[in-house]
Amino acid sequence: MSVDVIKSVGDRRLYRVIKLKNGLTALLVSDGDSGDNLPNEDAESNDMDDDGIERKDSLDDDIESKDSLHDAESKDSLDDGIRRKGGSAENNDSLEEKSSGGFSAAALCVRAGSWMEPDNLPGLAHFLEHMLFMGSQKYPNENDFDCFIKEHGGQTNANTHAEWTSYFFDVQDVAFKSALDRFANFFIHPLMSMKSVEREVKMIHSEWMMKARNEKIRFEQLLGTMSREGHPIGKFTWGNQESLQSLPALRGIDVCQALRNFWRQYYLAQYMTLVVLSKECLDVLQSWVVEIFEGISGSSKPALTFEHLGAPFDTPRFRRIYRIIPCRSITKMQLTWALPSLVQHYRKKPLHYLGMLIGHEGRGSLVSFLRERNLAHAVESGVFEVPDEFNTACSCFQVSLTLTNEGMTGFENVITVVFQYLKLLSIKGFHRSFWNEAFQIEKTKFRFLEQIDPMKYVEQLAKDMHRYKPQDYITGNLMFEYDEKLLQSCLESLKPHAMNIALWSKAFKDCKGFKWCEEKWFKTAYAAQDIPQDWIQTWTNCDCLPEFSLPEPNVYIATDFRLKPNDCSANFLEMPLTDTNVSRLWFCKDEEFLVPKASVNFFLKSCEADRSPSSACMLDLYVELLKDHITQVVYPAELAEISCRIVALDRGLVIRISGFSHKLTRLFVAVVDRLATFQVREDLFSTLKQDLKAA
């Protein structure tokens, strides 16, 4: 079987996808430093598209396989809602060292998560994730795998989500095959002894306690209580001593046997994806994987999905206002809509694009309007990550606003403004030229991505193998297709009568007249209220505001990626390039990475900065006010991968601008111009001063 694999132009790694006889799909990644792995420049010119993405036919192997070159794409893991394995080996090797060689990595992702666990054992899938580290028939010592990895400079980790569980590690190259054998035996014949069960329950409970004050996780659990009865989205997925020890004991449930039953039912090879990354050649890696992982049991049973259960949040409980007392001092509002699962539209990403439009921070944007009226500090919009963005039950789209006290007092008016901006999209359309810009930026970013930590890379790839078709394993998180009909359908789903409103404020403690309740597992205090019909009517019939407009053309998108001529014979690190009584200019030449990027660091020194605690606080306030003042200038540049950071230091402040060099100077000049015209807004000053006091 042959397939075109979409890839970036500069990757040295070799890839091959194989499917074992037991049904497990593996992606082999060879990161050898030999010249054979380097792209041939003449070949590139024939195989590359103008967008900098290479598409190349693969070769068949005896086992169904695909070989190709592609870019090691950087993708962020989801930190919230992830269960981190306790007791994992730590090491002090730098990310740079691991990315540049000497370490191998592997990840296995199984299509079995918390939604599959029995209703009477909340947290069982997470518990099994822990138990697989506790020895196997071939390697019976508890924590044998962790100890082996630690002895060879590596680390291990795992996480459990709604529909999948992922295990991953890195280790020194010399120990990789032995580590793979220990790793595979997690899934071939784990021990799951009663002694380990009792000890790991305490670890599960400890993790639950650590997350008990995480607002995002607390809301995830509260959101689950609003779902239809019996839908797995309402499960308590973390587990603790009550759900995995006390209650099962009262009910006469054998937890150890339940763990084995869950493992036998769901930890099957056809539900698994494996990624191995090493300097070994592909043929060697293939022989190792076949030898070591074909021992995992498989069957022909298809993976369990949840779209057949229907809309989980089609309930009156969901379509209400929830006032929540947070653990920390935040003033926030989140609007949530539940749409059908859009996993099959991953190449179009309609909700991702809608989120980009609603969350835009340039001129004429929603957040600019709210900031100017001191109603909100920030607006974020997109697909709610918990439950997992790629689940098969639903897609939760949210608009999250960090409100001022004034904004919270009149939150219904802020919601009116949100719907007035949505009206702009329904009238003006979805701005195809903005989509084209976003696509161009994503392609450029992909073209010049730097290699990331091997363990993080294989972890992400193993998950993406469940989400995307083989040709899109690497590029599946990019937007490929513009679909206006699908965008319109999603926008029409964002109706006032279909949304959930959640509000967070410490001030709710003093509110009377509400019936306060407590969520069972995280003890979140909340009060629910029906949305007044006259509010829904106002939001439904509102008109677009004249202050709103679609994003302007982005002048910071780089198009020239030629390297500057090497006309400088030295780096000016020991001596400044210029030195006057008011300034010094230093220069450092890049002679290693040779990419069209630059960095400018502008250090403004002041003897007043650290003269007193009051001076230090004033500098912090100045920096926050300055950030607000330059937002409309900086935001489009940051979309175009040119970042601007302003940081207060003991002796002054630093302005750092870095990214693609083509338009970097333009941003630097714009920021300096904004500095020269900076004026303090009294209302914003008062709000930020209160925030600083609260912090």
C-alpha cells in the first residue's frame, strides 16, 4: 500500500508506518546523523510545493508500511486534565541535548480511557494507567521500568483522557531496546498485584488532592453534572480513595479483578498506536518492534465510540447561569455551546477558525471594544479542551472573558456585546482573506519548526495517529480546507437559548438570594439560575455595532526567507558595536542555525526602578499599562510569528522582539512609536492597580 505523506522540507528524520499482525499500528522514526538522512537539495526542488511542504510517495515493505521524510512538528501537549505518573524518573539533561541526539523515545497510545470504565468504579482507567508500571510477568519487580529508565538518564510519564490513555518515555540510546522490552510487557502480561493496588490508590488520591483547586478541572466536573443521565461525559474520571477503595469495599467489588477485566477488554493491539524514535535505521527499528510488540493480544473487535449516544448537553441543566465561587481570586465569564463532534472535519477546523475571529485582538475586535470601556481585560475563544477536543461525543465551543468588576456587575450587557460581534460574522461572512493569511502563517511556521524534545514529540504523534489519516499524522493540526457552509452551520449553532453561562468571582460569597449547592467530588460551590427570557430575546435581536470590523490585512506576514549576506567577520559580544554616553549596541551573529529569524533586545535602564518597593510596583504597573497600549499593534505580528515581550527587571525594563526577520524591523519601529505616544488611561490604571493589590 502506497500513500503520500505530507511533510516539511527540512527534516532529516526517516519515517515508516507498519501494521503488525496483531493489529497494532506503529510509526518508526529514525533520527540518525548520517548523510543518508539529509535531504538532497536537487531532489527537494522537484518534490517540494511552493508552500514549503513536501509530498513524497512512500515505499511498500513486507509488512504494510510507508516510508517518508517529514518535519518534526512541535505540538503542545494538553496540561490541564492530564494525569501525570507519580514517581517518574527525573534527570537534568537539557532539552537541547535530548533534541540533538543521544536519547531515544517511545510512546504507546491505547484507544481506552475514562469513558469506558464501569459506572460503579470511577477512576478505574486512571488507576490502570498507574498499575501497569507496577511490574509484569517477565519483569516482576515493582517499578522495574522506572528504575531502569532512571539508571539510563531518562524519564517516564503517562496520562489518561476520555477515550484514550498514553504511555511514553525517553532513555539513552544504548538502553533503548531493553527499555522497549520492559515497556511492551506492560501490555503483554502486567501483574497488578493486590499489594501494589493498595499503594497506588494512595498515589491516585494524592493526585486528586493536588488538582482539587484547579479551576479548569473543577469546572470540567461541574459541566459533567449538566449532561444527560448515564452519559459518560458526566463520570468522575480522576478517582480517589473513596471511589476506588472505600465504596468498592462496601459494595463487595474486587477492584483488582476489575482492573484485569478492563485491561483484557480494552488493552488490545488493534486499539494501540506506537511511536519509536531512535538513531537506529528503520529496518532495525522495525525488527525490534515486530519482535517485542507482537506479543500483545489482539482481536477484530472495533474500538468503542460515543456519537451514537446523542447530544450529551441537550438538557435544561446545561442552558442556565452558574455562579461559581473560585479557589483563587479571578473574575471570569465563560460562554459554552455543545455542538456535534467535528473529529471528521479535522482538515477544515471550523471551530478553530471561528475562535480565531472571535478572539482576535486587533482594531475593530471584540476585546478591543470591551477593553476601551473597561469591561474586560481578555477574550479567548475556541474548542474547550476538556473533554478532549477530539472526542467522539461532542465539540464544546467556548468564549472565555476575563472581566473587570464593572464587567461582572453588568455581565448580561457584556454577553450582548458578544452577540453583536457574532452578528458581524453573520452579516459580513467569514473573511476568506483572513483564512488565507492564517493558512500561510501555519505553513511558514511548519516549514521552519525546530525539533522538540523527543519524548514530547512521540507522545503527540501517538495520539495523532488515532485522530488523523496516515498522510496527516504530522500535519493534522493545520487548517487545510476552507468550508464556508460548515462555518455557517457552526455559527448558527451559537444561539442564546443554547448556551451555558458560567461566572467566577470571590464576591459571590456575599451574594444572598441564591440557592448554593456543592459538586460531589471537588466540592465546588455554585448557584444555578435560569436565563431570563427577556435577556435571550435581547441577545437574539441585537444589531451589529459600527465599532466592529473584520481583521485588517496582516502587514507582518513574512514572505522573504532569504538569509542575509554574511558580510560581518566577527560577533560583537566582547565589545559593543557602538558605545555612546547614552547607549550601547551589541550584535551576535548566528552561524549555527541559519534560519531567517532575528531577535532584538532593548534594555531601558533606570536608577528609579529599584529605588524602593513603591518604585518597583510602579514599574510593574507601567509595564502592564504599556502592554495594553501596544496590543493592537503587537497582536497581528504575534499571529505572524513575531513576538514582543515586555518584562520589568530590577534596573529597568526589557523589550524583546523576535521572529522572522523580514518584518521584524517594522514591528520594532511601531512599538517604539507607541512608546513615544503612551498615555495612561485612568480607568485602566485603577483596575490594574486593584489587580496588582489582589495578586
